Amino acid sequence: MKKQGFYASVVTMAASAVLCAGVAVSAAGEMPKLKGTAYIAGHGGHLAVLNLASGDLDRIVVTGAGGEIAGQIAGLTLDPSAKEAGGGTHGQALVGRNLYVGLLNGKMMKYNLDTAELKDLGQVGKKFCGTVMGPGGNLYCEDMADGHVYVFDPSKDKAADSIPVGMAVCGIGFDKGDKHAFVSDMVQGKVFVLDWSTKKVIKDIPGVGTFIHQGRMNPAKTEFWVTAANEFTVEATGPVPNSVAGKGKAEVVIIDVEKQEIKSRIDLTEDGAFSHDLAFTPDGKYALVTCRTYANDSVMLTIDTASHEVLGETSLCLACHEAAGIQVTIDQGSPLLCGIEVDWAK
């Protein structure tokens, strides 16, 4: 994949829905035959909708465009020229037939898949990264601006709590019995372990990366997978973009939940894929990893969780853009996709 520079955030798209075919390329092993619908958030303010069986793509428009590098993250100004985030979807969770979508401006949106009704549930946090279903049937939204995990109650459609954790948190996962929560911190490049009974940090796992993103617990709750794109190195003078100089190793880092330490790493550097989020198949055999190319596409990699082989790659942006004649004109023409949620029942 040819890189077109680092700074990239949003895509301006027409309001009408577009249906096109994704492109899957088999790599090392045999691609699994999966059935379900994947919803992938994007800075363009819409969700890419991927039919895993057919490869067809559609989209759901939720809000206007916005970029995560705009404004401040953990007190750092990543791109002084970028406009403050006003929209952009970044992470979503499926509750029944409703998608709860966290935005880059800290709002929560609710979209009903049957009626297409969209509701603005108001301001909850400051700048959301992941949105994950967790203990108590609540949603847990990780905030990149203030390092809090915001708790949202979907039964009441309102915020329930706020938990301070780090500086710019992105992903969360819970172990067996919800004894501990594992929370990734983007700018610190580490994972915090919380005693969930007290909501206090009891340990941090360093060295995960230089700039990491969302993380997910596998179905067996034995491994916490963290997307370590490492686009930045955060130095005393501020964040330095690695991918411009071709530096930095794009990885997925796997943490042993019982030992609370790094177990292994999957190197995606040669694939040109900067990982951002992932979803596991219900049997835990495969991981679907959303990645940015910082070129003209965002893609989804299918990874065998036992062998760590990349089995295939699916285009999530380029196919639709070309078919609709859409030109990405913002931030060097690179569309950025983020969080993924899969409805395996569909």
C-alpha cells in the first residue's frame, strides 16, 4: 500500500446511501466463511456497513465529519492546523436493534436498525474513542481528551458515571467475573489494570507501543488484544509522526490476562496496515481488525487467532468512493475508519 503522508482525518460524502462491493484478497491461509454484519465507525461521520458473507458495503450517516487529531488529546496539540472536532463517529455498541454511537465531540447518538431513527442523546464526555458493552449492561466509552471511562446506561439513555484512568484512553476489556478491567492509554502506550470492585488502577503494563488505540478481550477472556498502530512517538517536545519517515512498527499486541503481561505481538508493518480496533468471531478463532492505510483506503484484516496469520484484506472505503465518484479532499485524501461492532445474528 502506498502511503500518502500521516495527517489524515475526515471524508466529506453525499447524504445518499451507497452500495458497493468490498474487495477481499486471500493472503496466507484460507479465508473463513463468515456470516454477519459489521458496522465500522469513520471520521466522515458515517458507519461503513459490511455484509461479511457477500462483501457488499453500505453506510449509515450519523453526523458530520470530525478528526481525532483535531484539538487536544491529553493536553497535547497533535496538529495545530486541524480544526476542533465537531463530529465524526469513533466507536459503537449494539444493544438489541439499537446502535449506540460515540462521537469525537463526546456526544452519544442512538440509531435504530429497523426504523432508521436517529436520536441525539446529548453530551456525555469530551472526545470518545471506543464504546464497549460491559458489566451491568452498561456501555463504557473511553475518552481521549481527559482519560476518563464514561459509563452510559442504555436502559435510561443517559450517562451513569465517570471513572478517571489515564491521559487519553481508547479501549477497555473485562476478564472472567468482571474482576479486572484492562484499559489502553493512547499517548502513554500502556495498558492499565483496574480492580473493578473499586474502579482503581492496581497495575500498568508498559511497553505496549508508542501510540496505541482500542483493545478487545477475546471470547475466552484469556487474552486482551490491543491495536498498536504506533503512528506517533510522544516526546518531551510533543508527538512526532512516525509514519511520515517510515518509522514505527504497526502491530497488534496480545496481553495475557491471567499474568497481566505482554504475551506476543503480530507485526502488520509489511501489510501497510495501522490497526485501530478489532472484533472477534464468537468462537474466538478469528479477529477482524480495522486498519488505516494513510493512503486512499481503510481496510479490515482477517487474522487467525491461533497462528496469527493474516488471511485476507477487505477494502472498506475505496470501493464505495470510486463507485460513487467521491473524492476525499481533506487531510491528504485519506479516509480513516475506527471502531468495529459486528452483529453475528444477521
